[in-house]
Amino acid sequence: MSTRTVKTFLCGFVLFVFFLTGTFAVTASGMGKKGDEKTKRPNILLIIGDDIGIDATTNMYPGLIDNLTRQYGPSGHNHPDYKMINGRPASTPALDSLAKGGIRFTHAWTQPFCSPTRTSLLTGLFSAKTGVLDYNNWLSQNHHSFVKDLKEKGGYSTAIFGKWHIAGLGQYPGMKPKEAGFDLFRGNLHGGLATYFEYDYQIQDDTTPPDQWRTEKAPVRSLPGIAPTTYAPVVKTADTINWITEQEKNNPDKPWFVWFAFNLSHITGNQQPNPMVIPNADTIDEPSRREMEACMGPDGKFGSANVGSCSSEALMRAMTNSMDTMIGRVIETVEKLDPNTYIIYLGDNGTWMFGEKREFIDNLYITRRNRSKGTAYESGVRVSMAIKGPGIKANIQSDEWIHNVDLFSTILELADLEVPKIVPNKTGDGTVAVDSVSLSPILFKGATGLRDPHMGYLLTETINPVMNNLRHVGARNATYKVLCANNPETGNCTFYNLIDDPIEEYPLDKPASCENYKNKKWSPADPEWNFCRLQEVVATESFMAEPKK
């Protein structure tokens, strides 16, 4: 073989390897082909349910209820009320299909209330750093939003449809959608709707400055097979589908990001005749429709708050199913228009369980009262989460302990953008470290152990106005959880093993002192070490921490 032939062969081989490497890099980063010649960053659709814990959507997790029933039944803990675990979730065929088509997470945490969860997601920070600890708080405009990075660094078109609840309540002094990097907002800035049929419909578009908005009457929208209505889930679904369709038609080579946030299944501002509703009949499936018809009686009416004799749990199921129907319509549209799309579903916090006509948990948990949304118990912060898209294997279950804060880094990596490690603090006069950890190793490589199983931690924290401003913090590692009320130094902390006791029925004994932890006489193999470590996290990293000097 001549020298020239060898050189030609080597050059060709190098180019071939480079081509393979480049192709792999594009696939691994989540970027897909658009046509034969061009590539573009993937689209990303983020769907957020409201006040829907994992208890209402356990059909997304085949075997979960059966496994818990065995764990707490006669062959396990032999809990006297173990049969309560096998209750009745909502009918969620669209979410079940999404979970089956990608990866579902069994131990996803959020913050205990709507605003704190949304701000953690947007900023990549736990609530102590954002200062947003309940539904009355708002996010400072000094904070960094991943949506701005998508828009300014990734060339994304960005839009939000539905609930914002990051700017506070009333006059909305905090960060508005356009200030966060969205091109378009259609929905409600508030935490809830007056009713699902008459409500303020707020807009930020190219005619409004980033800190201003306009308010219109609830518009009428329809979908195929669904009659024209002001029913909020139909309106936001139609708005979402219309915008995505326009993007794919007018800018097929430009990626888009949509934040699609429901108000379902949140109670309404107007409490009479009921804070919940019977959804429009054409937005729920046959099982849900039959349940409503069986309980509503002569006084109940579809598409109204006239609920007849329907229980709170039944209304929760029907409203969740109505949301599921709308999710199915959007996913169907997206997958037809552009399969180069990542779809993420997340509940924003646990299901509500406080007060008359507001007791909605009917599945998964045994102790339910005073443990739901607004608390750091599992029933207040454990939610369903699933992700589907290019390069993600179907029907995979991850038991990794994760937090909705991790979507900050995950979404940026799906968009092939750099994830910041340090971001501005809430006052704008300093910086803080990002708490988010990307889920990409799980999504594409089946990895485990994103955080150190002992020293790593997740935080969920709140001040609950509904419970006399209860100060509640949960901190966990791979196995253990410490839940502290008011002050971690006064002994108001409870200790759980979440592997042995995932629904928190059997508190563990706590050490009388943490001296052996401080003196390093205990190791992570000792339960006591884990209690002291997590109590230390609460005392130093949560909002209960003493101000740093």
C-alpha cells in the first residue's frame, strides 16, 4: 500500500470516527434531526398539575399500591388500617400512557405549596434561598430564570399557558412571566380562579412591557368533540395547541418551550355552592362520567359547582380526569407535529386534606388529616413525575430520590445549554449556589446515585398560613427523613426510614444527643448518624437556619 493510499485511508477513518462521535453527541444531548439536512434543539413541553399528589395518580405506577399493601399488611408491618392504602385514584389514561412511554419517578419531591414549587423549578433553588415559603410570597426579579437562558442562549420561542402564581397575590409585585423570559403569557397570575367558568384572563404579549399585563374576560374556546366554553382547562388547552401549531407552521426550525400549568384540581376562590366542580361532561371519560352521574342526583349539574351529593374525593377524581383529558389532547397534537419534543409532567404539591369539602385523599396513605399539601409529610410533597422524549427508553421506573428543583438543570441540559452553578441571590447583592442536579444521567444512561446517599439531601419547607403559620421542614437522604416543626433545636423533629416506612406510620427512636455524630463516633451505617446529619441540614440550610454572619 502506497504512502498516499495510507494517508487517504487514515484521513477517511478519522472523518468516519468524527462523524460517529458527532452523531452520538447530538443524540446524547437531546438534539434531534429536523428534515434531512438541518438539526435543531428539541422542543420541551412542561405540564404542571395543581394540588394533585401521587395518591390521585397511582395508575401511572403499576404495582405501587399492591407493594405498599403487602408492606403494611399482615406479612409486613401488619398495620390495622392497611386496607386504606388500596383506595380509588383518578382515571388518568393520558398520564398512564405518558409514564409508560418514558420514565416515571416514584420518589419525586416538591415544595409543600404552589408558589414555592414553581419558584424552585424556575430558579434551581430551594425555598430558603428564594424566600418563597407559602402561597402569599413572590419571587424577586433579581433571581435567574432558566427560561431566559432558553430564549437568549438557545434561541427558543417561549410561552406559558395557565397558572403562574410566582408574582404573589393581588397586585403581583414579583416576577412576571415576561420578566422570567417568556414571549407570551395567557392565563392567570393569581393562585387560583374565582370559578372555573368566570375568571380573570390575563395576558402578556408583544404589546405589554415585561412588568405589565392586561386583564380580559374569560374567552370562549372549543376543541374537537368539546363544545365552546369558558371552562378554564379547555381554554388553556386550546391556547396551547394553537400556539404550538403556529410555531411549527411558521418557524419549523426554531425550537419552542411551553410551560402548561393547570388550575385543576385546586379549589376555587368562590366557595359556594362548592369549592370544587363537576367538570364539563365532554371533558371526562366514561368511568368518571358514570361516577358523577351516580352521585350528583337532581341537584347536580355538569359544568358547574352544583355538585349534588358528590363527595370531595369523587370530585377530585373527576377534576383530575378532566385535566388528564386535556393533557392527552396536547400530547397527541405535539407528537403528530414534531416528535423531537421532550414532555415532562409534574404535580406541584400533595393533595389537599383540610376542612369541610376539602378532604380529597382517598388512596395510598393511612394517616391523612393534617398531613397533606402545606406540610412536609410525604402526602404533602410526594408527587407523580414522568418524562418522555428522544433517547429516553420506554416503560422505565426510577426509584431515585429527586426534587422538582432538579428540572432547572435537566431542562437546560435537554436544550444542550450550560447549567449555571452560581446565580444571583434574592436581593441582588450576592450569589448563591444552585441546588438543582440534572436528571440527564437517569434519563439517558439509567444512572443512580445522583446525590451522595448519606451526605446528599433534599429539602422541602414552608410556613403554613392555614395551620397557624406552622414552620415545617423535611430533609431526606437516600434512606432517612427528618421532619421538623417550628424549631429543629427544641426536639420537635420526627425521624423516619422511608425505605421501610414510605408513608410515615412508624417514627424511629431519636438519639438523646448528637455528640457522637459531632465526635465522629457514629458512621452513616448508624441510623443515629443520619438523624443528626439531617437535623444539621435543617438547622443550617433550611429557612430555619440562623442568619449567616
